[in-house]
Amino acid sequence: MKLDVVIAPTLLAEDKLRGRLCAVVDVLRATSTITTALASGADAVYPCLSVEEAKRGADKHGRGSALLGGEERGQLIPGFDLGNSPLEYLAAEVVVGKDIFFYTTNGTGAIRRAYAACGCPIYIAALINMSAVSSVMVGAASAGRAEGIVILCSGRYGKPSAEDLFCAGLIVYQIFTGLREIGTVPLLLDGAGIALGFAAANRERSLDVLASSEHGRYLQSLGFAQDLEFASRLDSYEAVPIFDGDRVFLLNGDS
Amino acid sequence: MKLDVVIAPTLLAEDKLRGRLCAVVDVLRATSTITTALASGADAVYPCLSVEEAKRGADKHGRGSALLGGEERGQLIPGFDLGNSPLEYLAAEVVVGKDIFFYTTNGTGAIRRAYAACGCPIYIAALINMSAVSSVMVGAASAGRAEGIVILCSGRYGKPSAEDLFCAGLIVYQIFTGLREIGTVPLLLDGAGIALGFAAANRERSLDVLASSEHGRYLQSLGFAQDLEFASRLDSYEAVPIFDGDRVFLLNGDS
């Protein structure tokens, strides 16, 4: 069983994901926000490749239960109901029963690319739900449903981002430990080793990692410092969102 | 002053290198071998983009003082004088006064790409000379000759490799410390932060990092375990090789 981390979508080779379990990470902020929305009661999130695709999806769905959410350059998109701050998706009255058509600069594209490359459901992971996702992936791997496990970091404009690699490294640690406990010692490929080392060097520094990262600094300059604090908390949720190629929903229906 | 690490050549954006000081790292084995050859008395190393380019270069130069060196898939190339093991380049009687036309799968291409993207001389760094290169780069940066510093990891087939990121992280640490001592606190971009964290987590584990890496395992399977030991030793040389767009030679003429 090979365990790998793809440090940026630019490095994604399609053959790498075939037959493997895959989780996508975008700590700041897409996967944090998707997890929060579903844990707060949203029915589903539809990750879109463009603003236009999101608008078309919401129109087709009927605007009654549909919401438009996401960002461009970190900011609210004109005509959208919600931005990409997880804090906007906390209130039950905003999200319960809603289908959210969601576009963000890096994360939603990474989720769609991962599904296209993998051909099977994709786990959605962030710091706020990393243990729950790790645990479910260990269970799926031990059930013999995969040749390996890959964590894909969304990064920023195709390049690596520190906060995603940090989260990926914590997940690698948990999956490695979980698999070893059931008698499987996975082979760590270089991407996984790099993520694990980076996370080990920064253990207990979650908020610092986010706040000193390039994207974290950018978000703070836009006034989103609270988002960093929220997204940096480990395991706020037990929620395990999964993308089936169409929509993201909770695998365990839990919050 | 920004300090960054490009984790794999695939992630190299040309604008990122313009006006910056750049070092290229390929611990296993191109930059280790180039450093060894020059420190052992070779006149120059010509990094080539193909086997054919190396052969043409050697023929044109005249085979009297020319040597052909390098590898494909880790192995000696038919018709070449030397492979890509640094141990082959240690003996004075082999390399003194020689011009080595050199092709390797990842390293020589990364050096040429870095020069094309940067437009000014490129430092050649490995674990065996990392402190010397770091020190020279701090000096050049403090002399105001650059807007920033970038370490480019050669990686493997375009993907990140643990041993190169480890070396890059050690160099980042030395450059950061060196600049701070002269009153400049560089801004660490995400690539540099990731490399620094990974190196910090693996300090004192140099040989382990090489031996457990994907490329290190491959080289051991080919019988090159001694190369890993040689390439993992920190600061065996004071040599600072530099590539001027044509050839690599010693900046400080030292070994």
C-alpha cells in the first residue's frame, strides 16, 4: 500500500490516482467551507469549474433551495449569495436544506480534477475534519478497496501552499498510524514523506502555519483573519464529505 | 528580500527567477557529481539537454581533454566515459584538466532551465557543498545584486524529491540566518517554509533521508548505495560551482 501526497495540482499525473483512494485538501478555504456548510445542515455542495457553471447550475436547480457561493481573488462574486468564508456557512437558517453551487479559485477545480483522474469518489478534507477523514480512509483501505492512498493539495494558482501541505502531513501521520495498527505498513512516497516532515516540524503551530503562509497573509490583508483561526482548529467536526462526481454530501451524515 | 524554493522544475514560472539569485539542487546525483568533479580538478562541466548534445559538444571540443559523463535511468550511457556516480570523479588522474560534457535525466536540464529563466549565473548546490554555496549567496544578496533568492529542486521526472527538498531546506536555513546576521530578515515564501520545516524535522538524518527517498531506493537497487553515503555528507567541499550559461566552473577555485 503506497501513501503519497501530490503537493500541487500541477503535479497531478492522472495515472497516479487510478485505483487509489483520494482526498483533496484546500484549508484556505474551499474544503474548510464545504465541510462547515455540510456539517451545519446543507444538503449538498456542487463544486463548479467557473462562475458561469455555478450560475447555470443554480438556475437549472431552481433558486428556491439553491445558493450561490464562492470567491474570486478571495472576494464575494457579484450576484452570489455567499462568499468563501466558512463563518458564513455556520448558521442553520442560512444553509439547512440548501444546495450550494460553489466556485473558488483553486479548491473546486482541484476536486473536479481529482475525480476525473481517480474515477471514484473523492474525500474532502481540511484541518477541521482531518481525523474523521483519515479514519474513514483507513477503513476503506483496509477493506481492500484501493491500491494506495493519495492526498491532493489544492495549493494556490497551481503552486504548493504551506497550509495544505501541513494538513496533508497530519492526515498522512494518522493514516500511517491507523494502517500500522491493523498490520499494514504503507510505503511512504516522497510527497508523503515531505508532508509528514513539514507537519512534524510544525505540530502545535497550526494557526501560525496558516497566518504566515502566502495565502494566509493575503486573506488577512482582506480582513479574513477570523477565517484563519476557524480553519486552523483541528477536528472541530466529525463530518466526512465525499464528492461523487456530481455533488459533495456527508458520508456519515454527522456534524 | 524574498526567499523561495521551487519544489520541482514543473513548478518553475519564468518570472519567478528574473532578477533573483538562483541555486539548483540535484543531490542524487547531478549536482553532487558536478561539485565533486570540479573540486577534484576538472576544468569545467558542460550541462547538456540530451545525449546527442553531449556527444556533439565533446566531438567539437576535441576528445583530447573532453570526457563524456552522465546517465540515463541511473546507468552508464553507451559510448560515454563515465557515469553519474560522484565516486567516479574523485581521482585526479581521471578529471584534472578535463572538460566534461554531462547529461543526466533531471539535473542538467534543471540547470539549463534555471539559467534560461533567470538570465544570470546559477549556483550549483548539493549537501556536500551547501554551506559554501549559502555563504556566497548571502554575500551576493547583501551586495544588493538581487531582488530575492530562489533554490530550484531538480526533483525526479518533474516531481518533487525528498532529498532535494531536504538540501534546499538546509540552504534556506543558512541563508536566512546569514541574512539576519547582517540585518536583513528575508520573507519566507511557502516553498521555502516547506523546505525549512522538512529539513528541520530531519536534521541529523541526512543519510536516512536519501536512503528512504524514491530515487535513493532506486539507486540502491542498481548497486549505488555508496553514492548515497557520499552525497549525504554535509560540507565535504568548499567548492562553489557556477553555471554561466555555457559551462560550470568553480567560482572560488577551491576544493
